[in-house]
Amino acid sequence: MSATVIVVGAGPVGLITALGLAQAGIHVEGIDRDVEVGTSPRAIAHWFMLLPEFEKLGVLDEMVTAGYTGTSLNYVDFETKEIITHDLSPLEGRVTYPYNFLLGQHRVSAILLERLATYSNVSIRLATNVISVGQDLRGVELVVESESGPEVLTADWLVGADGATHAGAYDIAYIRCIERLISTNIKYDFIGAGYGDSNFVLHPTYGALIANIEGDLWRCTYVDGTADDLDDETIVTRMREWMQVALPGASKEFELVQHSPY
């Protein structure tokens, strides 16, 4: 089968790319190896300078309604406990949207998938893995595999938006981050420790991004270590050791709701 553009990866980057292409009248074939939109903890914060791009695609209002907005960002010095607030209010009248908004990556993807479903020039197939990629003067050729077996897809162009962990299939040089992140959803009293809705904790070992999801549920993302040296079976053990030092306040008791390495 043939498509003008094949987009590999059905996360927010791939889906936003597909939506922009579809709105330009280009036929798009989107594929992803997962069987459904991922619900594991990943990105959550969307900065004010990106919001006009979401508006151009016609999805900003829906995303902001689904999440919530914030007009400040805290930088927390882990060693001194000093909290420096980056207030966005001076942007009022200078930019169209003087705020950030928080919405989980899986919910962003769900909104984008729903919008893409209204375009006849877009098809999205999940549970499809890229085996190899080649190109010549006529375009690109992908060998993919799904439940129905291997298949060859051709297109004029290919957009790889499936992350560096799968870049080897493209047989190209790429930069690989050797440090692995752990993204967690936890219940903890960060407000009682003086934190705001969005916080960057600054420290080479105990640095983290901490953002409120809703109520007492928070996203805490930090560096677990060097990916090649990590044992997946001991993630939670290492996590609890890290939390015992990194969490603010006297109490270190937290409830782990969900976690995901990436």
C-alpha cells in the first residue's frame, strides 16, 4: 500500500505531526507498536510558547479544558531549600497565552487521535512494529509486522517520532541518551512542603520535575541512572531509596500509584 507520508509513533509528537499534515491535505499513514494509547506516566507540562501551535491545529481549547492552567513555575534548590518562583504574570498583554497548562501525555494523545479520526486522509494503525526502513529515489519503504504478519509500506516521506529507543530500525546515526528517567505518579503532600503546581528541583542526584496532576496526585520524574547498568526488577527498591532523600518535608511516606521508566 502507498501513502504520501508515514509517521512512525502515535505519541503526541507523531500525532501532532500527522494532524498538521492532514490539515494541509496530505495523506498520512500513522503506525505505532503499542496496542493502545499509552497510559504510563510521561510528559505532563506544556509551556506557554507552544500554545499558539496547539491553537493553529484547533485543539488548544479542548486540551486546556481537559487539564488545568498555571501562571508560575518554581525552581527549588535541593541543598538550601530555597524556592524561586518564576511568575508568568509579566507576560500578560505580551503573549497570547500567558500561562502553562498541565495535561498528561496519554490524554493529549487521546484528544489528537479523536481529532484525526475526523479526517478521511488519515489512517492510524496500532500494534504495528517497524522491522526495517529503506529508501531510494522513489521514496521510502518500511517493513512492518502486526498480528496479520509482515507487510511492506511505501511512501514519499517518513517521519520517525517513536523515540530514540527504536532508532536502530532506521539504520542511521542517532544520539542516544544514556541516562534513564523514571516517571512516577505518587500521592504526597508537596503543597505542605511549600511547592507549587509545577516545580523543578535542582540537584545533580536528587533533581526532579514535580507537577500536580489533580488533588493529592503528583507527577515526579527523576534520573534513575545509566540505562545500561540498571536492573528493571529493582526499580521500586531504588525509587524508595531515592524518595527517602529527595522528598521534601519531615515525613517521607508516599503512595506509589504508577511508575514508568523511559
